[in-house]
Amino acid sequence: MPHMDAAHNLARWLCGNSHEAEDVTQEAFLRAFRFFGTFRGEDARGWILKIVRNTYYTHLRRVRARDESTEFDEELHSIGGDDAIPAMGRSDTNPESILARVDDLRQLDRALEALPTEFREALVLRELEDLSYKEIAETLDVPIGTVMSRLARARRLLMASFQRITGGNHELQRSPSPARRIR
Amino acid sequence: MNCSEARVRLAGYVDDELSPGERAEVDAHTQGCADCRRERSAQWFFHRALPREGRRYAAPPALRRRIRTALRAAGDAAPPAPWWRRWSVTLPVPVLGGAVAALVAANAVLLAGLPTGEERLAEDVVAGHVRALVGSHPIEVASSDRHTVKPWYVGRLDFSPPVTDFAADGFPLAGGRVDFVGGRTVAALVYARHEHMIDVYAWPAPASAREPLEASERRGFNVLHWTAGGMTYWLASDLEMAEMKRLAALLEARRGT
């Protein structure tokens, strides 16, 4: 079965656990089977990944088992829209020095896991599945420009979470805000 | 180029997705902007580190087997039927080589020992629905106008199927086709509900025959069946059962008028 690894990898990163990921992968292939009349000759991998993604969101709605918005860090969320990419904080902003303090690169997986879904899926498709922007745009059903800004922001969010891991930059921690502390 | 524009393009920069012109603009900006240079280092770092250090979860062998089995089961739902000859179904590019092979195999091999009665009808109904979804002709007469659809069946069936558009109730009629269920040709009316497709199979029953509404699931599809007013109905779809029951209620209400 072609692209099963890619399908499962995306499902696993979307679901966050192997049990649901396997269910979503299987369901996606069955859906693909039922609907492959709709296949119009685009890239087959992108097509099955798209079905995986739709299956995941259907599954999410159906079981309502999880609520992304309460699960991840509000601080990461509140940095702004796709295009608002603020400068990094001022105290220690040298990526090399921050990253040099990250002693275990397995923290990468954990940081990636903690990203909001829209950023996580973009990174998984780009860095783990090696999809082009065009392919990602088709899979996620968004313009190419959005793919670019999401990836820019996704990597920036990873950087922010590494900065926190290493305690290198307190300016990024937005709550409580200085103004509130004075009051 | 300002910083916020540059920061979006830095992703495209490290991913090598910018035109030479855009690249040059980013270079010009970063030369004079330390913040954006730092940002670029961070983009580079993750672009290099993730493919190397990030975990890629391959599909476990047990899952591969499970999916292959499930697809084969789904393929078995498509028995050898006249549609093969009637419709020139062009199977798409072998997206899912295995799935296509399973379907072809299921069509090539005569299924022995089919269950009888209701079971078999339900199988046929779901098989017809799968064929319609997989094939290129789910609808032979595409129209929401009953005055187009109903006459189309004249000469194709030995009875006149009930045809009503329920667009006002959220179930627009998409059209119809002739299908083969339980050894006879029947009407398959196609309704749309959002992006789902519902097949309504209908054929005559004795006027006195009554079968209560019976819901079941088969091969991942929802199936509804009842008999009333001299007509047997089978509905098949991947739509939620509650929604299918709404359509059933509409069909029944229409019969009363």
C-alpha cells in the first residue's frame, strides 16, 4: 500500500497517540477506497494525506475527546496571527547559544508535539514528509503564502519553547504582564 | 521590505521556495537587520534539525495487515454485476494499487455461498452504493426535477419509482440510476446531504407488506430499510444514521400526501 508510512506519520502527529493514529489511518484508507472516484490525478501522496487530515478532524468532532484550545499553552497562542511574527526577545536571542544549551534534541519532538495543530501539521509535512510548499498548500487547502507564514511561525514557536526550556529569555513569558504586576 | 514581511519570507528562504528576486530582497534586508538575521538562524536550525532528529512514525506491520484486510473486505462488497459491462468504468490512476486490485479481484471471482434474504439484500444495497461511489457513473440521470427523473425510468424499469426532491428540507435530489439488487433491476435515487451521497433503493412490494424501520451498519456504511405502501426502501450512505432517518421520515411523509 503506497504512502502508508506518510499517512500514519501524519495521523500520529495529529492524534498524539498510536491507538487513535492507527484508527484514523485505517479509516482514511477505507475512505480513500470508497471515494477514489474523486481522485483527479493530483499527487497521490498529497491526496491520501488530505484524507488522513479530514478523517482526523471528523474523528475529533465525533469523539470530542479533546479540546485543542484548552490543551496547549495560551502564551504560545497569544503571540498573534499568522503574519504577526514579532522579533525575538532581547536578552538572549542568539539561536546558537540557546540551542547549545538544549542538551537533548529529543526535546524537539516534545516541542513539536506541543505546537498548535495548524503549525504542527505544517512542520510535519515540510520537515518529516519533505513536501514542497505547493504540495502542503494542496494538502491543507490553504494558499502557498499561508504555508510560508505558518512554517515561519511554527519554527519561531519552537524557538520560543526552547528559550523557555533553557530559561534563557524571560521576556517572552507574557503573563503576568509587567503592567499587571505594578498594579 | 520591512521586518514582518522578511520574517515570513525567511521560511521560504531556508526552504528554498523563493524566487531569486525575493531571495535577493531578503538578503538585502537581513544585511541591515540583526533581529532578522537571528530569526534566519532559528529557521535554519529547525529546518536542519527536524528531518534529522524529528521522529517519523512508520506504519506498524500489524496496521498494514489490518488495513489490507479491511480493504479486501470493502472490495468484497462489490460483487460481479452487470455494471461492469453496462458502464465503461475507468478505474483511476492506481492511487491505491491494493484497493484497486482487491476490487478487481472481487469482481472477477464469483462470490460463493452468499447469505440469503434480508442479509443478501443489505449486501447488494451496500455493494451497489460502493460501486456507485467508486465508479464514474453514480448518477445516470442528473436532475433535481422529478419531471425529468421519473420519465427517465420509463422503459428502464417495470414500475414507476417514487421521485421527490427534498431540497427545501436539506436533502436535494441529485438524480437517479438503475441498479441491480436481489436479482432484479431497481430504482436507485440519489440524494445529496452536504458532501454526502445517499442512495435510496426502491422497488415494489405487495400492498399489504409492512416492515418496520430497521437500521444497521454494514461495511462502514449506514443502512436503513422498511416496507410500506407497496414499496420496499433501502437507504445506504456514510451519512449519520440520525440524518438518514430524517430522509426516511421525509420519504414516508411524502407517501402520505
